[in-house]
Amino acid sequence: MMSTLKKLMLGLVVTGWLACGLQAAAAAPGAAALPVPLDAYADPAGGGVVEVLLARAKAEPFNLAASVIFLLAVIHTFLTAKFRHWAHEVELAHHEKLKLRREHMTDSDEDGWPDEVSFKGQILHFLGEVEAVFGLWVVALAGAITWFKGWDAMIHYIGTRVNFTEPMFVVIIMAMASTRPVLSFAERCMRAVAGLGKGSVGAWWLAILILAPILGSFITEPAAMTIGALLLARQFYELRPSPKFAYATLGLLFVSISVGGTLTHFAAPPVLMVAAPWGWNMPYMFLHFGWKAVLGIVVSTLLVFACFRHELAEMERVRAAAAQDKVAKADRPVPLWITVVQLLFMAATVYFAHYPALFIGGFLFFLAFAQATAHHQSKLDLKPAMLVGFFLAGLVIHGGLQGWWIAPVLKSLGEVELFLGATVLTAFNDNAAITYLATLVPGFTEELKYAVVAGAVTGGGLTVIANAPNPAGQSILNRFFPEGIAPGGLFLGALLPTVIMGLCFMLL
């Protein structure tokens, strides 16, 4: 436990340095402002979208460089499975070469033995980690900023203009939600619902995929994603579903989590961006979005269930046969008071979600409590949460420089076109960035405001970068996909629920 605590302290120091340390070092009064304010552009009067974008690219050539780098990063995310495949081939070849050389070496040649680890293979593995992609391309972006604007501008943008609150919050809420007391509590709640279907695989599948997304409106979407993915791993993915069913479930989970946070005005990042500027409160969200989201989640889940009901029945037979061959080992129950305290820690973290100094400090108290009750805790694995935080930190750095082209595109669309445009744009940029940019567009009617938010949450499951909680789900479930989660497979798995959610939001 102490080793974990030391690692966490080191991680918090690094995170704090990213969010605050550079801020103190970046007080460069002459640094160029990035991103350029949207109202600072002299757009051609009466010009269309193409004319506006060309004028902005000409006025600020760096815009084009930043967007090209972002495009390359997005393309890289689609190639991560290929990099992992190459890494596997390189490491197999290295292993065979190592084995052959060892067979022909003597004891006197011991000092000249080849390296155990393939450096090339490890580099390819790194390039194949989705969570590392945007952070890797931040290096290229930092170089571009320095080339166009100077060193001070680069430090000023990353150190003061980029807000790392959301990545830090996701790291902490994800770590809390994955602890044994919280998971045991969530599992007991799901078991009570799954018990209506006699606790079958299908009943568990339905309970998790309907309840976990709706829960996201109250404990935030990242926490709901963590709990939902961990329970699906235990109750569904460990039974080895077919690849088609595995991707269908993953896509359904991502889409449902994206829309499931719309019952309230504080749980979903894309809603949070517009709630204060547009005056949207909890009653407004439930009346305009929430009930439609619940209906869409239920209909989508039941349709996917109907498509794969025979496979679920077969998985139930496999599980029943396996259960007869082994004696079930009951987990040591977690005392109620420990569960209550940890749920209160989560509630406090959600309440202080916009104040890093408070929720990071609260997390340190949480760690002290977890250490004091270690006999009722599981090992705290911070690696997935830190990787997800790294992914989101890189994404917000890139996303903050894309407003120059996203805002004109949004402004040029009508209601239906805006809904479809927001859905498509969300697949290639975090949906919170889409809705934030919409608040900067003057003259948006209530219908247009509704359309852009509905589109942003509807498209939140199409890719891993579309919604902030998606990297958390991918990090937890990636091990159940032999070559890693393929972007194409995720897109196809999310397509049906995305269409259903879109129809619910636009027709009801």
C-alpha cells in the first residue's frame, strides 16, 4: 500500500506541475495569445464557410499547422491496433533471435548476451497505446507553436490557457470508483435488479447497460463508465463473447454513457459547458433531454439484446457448466460504514469538481482512509486512471486550438444540419469542446442550442475521443480484445444506438 501511495504522490506532483507549475513560469507579458480570440478575425463580409476558413488560415498560418497536427493525431488513433500488431511481430522475431544466439553462446560470452527487451518493439507498443497518442503529438504541437510564435507563447498556452481540471478530476473519480467498497456496493445494486431475471448473464447485461448510464447523471459520467466497464468485465466479457457481440456491447455502453448524463446539468461535460451560459438547470435538462435519453437507452439496449439473445443464452449455459466444476469463494463483506464513507468521498469530489485544490486534497484524505481500512480494500491500480488523464490532457491541449474552424462550421448550419454536424464533429473532437464553442457563437436560438447539444451527446460513442469517459472504458476493457479495440469495430458497434438516440432527440 505504501508503494502505491508513493506512486500516487509522484503522479500528483507531476499533474500539479502540469496544471500549476508552468503557470508560474509562464508569466511572459509579450507572449502571443493562443488561441486567437474568435472575434479578432476580420472575416469577409457575407463570405461562406470556405471563404471564412481560408481568410483565417491566411491571417494566422499557425491555425492550419495546429489542425494538421490534430488530424495526424486522430489518424494515429485509428492506427494503434496496427502498431500493436507490428510490436507483437517485432518482439516474436526478437525472441527467436535471442533464443538462437543463446544456443550458440558459451559461458565465456556471457557479457556479450543480447538485450532481453526489444527496444523497437517497446517503441511500437508505445505508439500503439491509444492513451499516449495525443500526448505524443503534443510534442509536435509544442514545436509548431515555438516555431510560429516563440518559446514564451508555447509555455504561456500550455501553462496558463489550457485548463487541466477535467483530466485531473477524471483520474481521481476513476480511482475512487474502482475501489472494492464502491464496486461491491454497485454490484449489489445491480444484482438486485438482475435477480429479477434470476441472475442470468442476460439479466446482468441488461441491468448494467441500462442502470450504469443513468447513474452517470448523479455520480458523473467518468464514474459511471468506470463502474459499468468493470462490472461488464466481470459479468460479461470474461465469458468471452463473440467479437461482434463484444463490439456491439462496447458501442452501446459508450453511447449510453454519453447520453445518460443528460438528466442533470452537472454530470456530462458537454452539458456542463453550456449550463451556466445558457441558464440550463436540472428541470430543464430532464424535460428537454433526460426522459428522451432514458427512452433511447432502454430501446437501444433491448434491440441489441434481441439481436444477441441466442448468444447470451449460450453464454449462460457455459457459465452454469463452469460453476458446477468449481466451488464459489465468497468475498469478505465490506462493512457498511466503510462503503458509506467512500461514497461520501465520491460525493465530495463531484461537488468540488471545478476546484482542483479541493478535490486533490480530498483524494489524499481518501488515500489515508483506504490505507487505514486496507483489509477491506483491493489493490489500488492507478495506471489506468493516470493514462486516461494523460489522454484527456493531450486532447484538451489540441482541442483548444481547433475553434477557428469548428465555430464557423457550427454557425453556418440550420437546426437539422447542426444536429448532424455536431454528431459528426464529435467523432473527431471531444464533445465538450463542440458545445463550448457553440456558446461563443452569437445569435443561437433555443432550437439551435438544443440541436448542438443533442448532436454532441448522441455522437459521443462513435470514437474513443468523442466523449471524455470513453478512454476510461477502453482502458478497462481493452484486454478482452485480442488486437486491442479497433476504431472501426467501435464505430460499427455504436452505429445502431447512435441512430436510435438521434431519432429520440430529434423526433420526440
